[in-house]
Amino acid sequence: MPYKTGSWGIQARERNRKRLKYFRDKKRLSNHKEGLGFNGEMEAQKILKEDKLPNHTGYDFQYKGKSIDVKTDIFYKRRYGWQFDCSRQKGKVDYFMLIAKNTNNKTQYIFVIPDKDFATKTIYISLKNIYKYMKYMWKAR
């Protein structure tokens, strides 16, 4: 009698297919020209109307004399939120522009947070704690 559940059955094969698709998509998004971070920087360039700086500067944009680093993440259903790793640029930039995208890769929220306003190196924004970050919401001018 074949197993229908557990680690051997049809459901397990379907789980493994979904898992493999997730990691392939993540690898595809890490590609430079079609990656999530690259798309976020291009979107920030349109919003700020500034030219992107060369990569050796340590940050992405200079806007009104302030250095801005752009971080982009896609919504994870398992965590119910977004996670932005700012460890390498923490203390080196004035602001972080966090672009939170939904599962369809459309921008849902944009936050501009001063570097001095958070102590941790990772910013986690969930649907439960998003109210804390509403004061940093980017308002189009």
C-alpha cells in the first residue's frame, strides 16, 4: 500500500516542488539585472529623481546632501511581513529607504528611516507592528 501522507507520499512531492520553485525564484531574483534589489534601486531612482552613485561609495543615493541606502524585500506569508538586513551599512548612511513589495512584486509600502532611529541591524516589519513605522512612510511630493 503506497503512502499518501508524510514524507513519502504525493503531498510530500508537492511540498518539495513548491520548495524547489521558491528557491529557484529566489536565485533568479538575486540576479543583478532582474533582481529584487536592482528593481528597488531603479524604483528609488524614479522616486528621488537622482542618479545612482557608483557602488564603491557604500550607499546608493545622495539626496539633498544626505546619503540613502535602498533595501527591498518581498512579503513572506510565513512571517507575515518583511525583513531588511542593514548590517553592512549601519552607521555609514544617513537614511535607509525600505521598499516593501507584495507577493506580486508590486510596491506596497515605502519607508524612509533615519539610521539613528533603530538600534538593531535588521529591521523586521510585520502586519502586526507596521503601525510603529507609519511615521516613516514616504509621502510622494
